Amino acid sequence: MKKLLVFVILAGWVLFVSAQEDKNTVTLERKNVLKFLPVNLPFQSLSFEFERMINAKNSFTLGIGLPNQKSIVGKYGIDGSSDLKTAEFGTMHLRAAYRHYTGKNVLPRGFYIEPYLKYQEIKGAASISGTDSQTNLPYKGDLNAKLNTMNVGLQFGAQFLIGKRISLDFYFLGLEAGLLSGNATAVTNAPTDAINIADDINKAKNDNLPAFIADKITVTQTGNQVNAKVSSVPYPWIRGGISIGFAF
């Protein structure tokens, strides 16, 4: 919640600075662009952006991703016949960006450079059931995770206008850096299952992750519950894709 509050304050500050520059604006035919980002659909998010021209060379963008939490069994290599019986996740985000166009157009088009701030939240849930291969006893567990990131990034792209109304925005290189925090919890039907899950998580993080990341993941087991807490793990990301919009 604190990270989201920081994001809102910073985004408001950028909007205030942008508004001050509006005094020097020239007359523009199209000052606003409303966009839809289809590339975020695989991440279970319905994403939209609103771009407002400040002057002939600069604009401010506010983006929002609405979570569209659905089952992912049968997708992303998750086999529906495995012990994973149900699994779903959804993502939401808020993004504030300041865009500078490098060309001579007085429309929101051309090559651009765009620094931005982004807050993202990821929620997931799953259930697991099956038979232990060693004891031949049934087991069952419910998994829930909630993670969030606070990122800064720099994006390069080019926006085109078709008939001065339809926008195609190709953002072909975006580099992000931020911190990932949150919790993942597993509730089983027996403490012995919880112990095995905790051991598996600890083994996986120590064997597969660099020490500076593994040290920021704390796994605890109490009764039939396992909790994995992630604290400020460095979170790099590459952003790219296309949006389609309407200029007015």
C-alpha cells in the first residue's frame, strides 16, 4: 500500500509539471489518444492508456491494467492432467510516463523517448491434490500468492497515425528496474505435507537462485501452513509490444 501511495504522489507531481508546460503549447489538431494494449492479454490484464499532448513535442501518459483473473490450466505449459487441479492469476498495473517526440510533427506521432514509473500487482491461486509416490497417501493443498513491484523504466518507440485518427504505437524497447515484494502461502491437509513443501521451496531457491536473491526469500512452516515471504528482490524486465488507439 505504501508503494502504491508513493506512485500516486509521484504521478501527480509529473502531471503538475506537465500542466505548467501547457502555457507554451501550440495549437494542436489532436491532443488526446486513448489506447488499448492487446499484448497484455496473456498476462491476464485488460490494459488501457491515455496520452495527453502538452505541446508539439511532449506528452503525458497514464496507463492502467485491470486484472482479468482466469484459469491458466492447459496454458503456458501447465498440464491439466498433473497434480495441479486449478490455477489462475491476474495482474494489475498503474503506469505514468513522460514522452518526448524527436520529430517535427505537431501530432502525437513519430519516434519517441519515454521515461516512466510503474506499479504492478500480481495475484494467483491454485489447488493441488494427488498421491505421494513414497507413502502412497493422498495429499491436498491450496496455494495463494500476492506480489507487487515498483519500477522505473525507459522506453523507446514510434507512434503512427492512420488518417490522423487511428494510432498504432510500437514500443519496441523498454527497460525496467525495480523491486519485487509479497507473499505466497500454501495450506495443506497435514503438517507433514507442509514440511515437505517448505523443504522443496528452500531447496529450489538455494539451488536455482543467486544468493543475493535467495537471501531475500524467507520460508516458514507452522502446522499445515507454509509461507514464503519475498522482500525487495531486484526485478528487471524488458517491455515491448503494440497498442491501438483513437486520437481526438
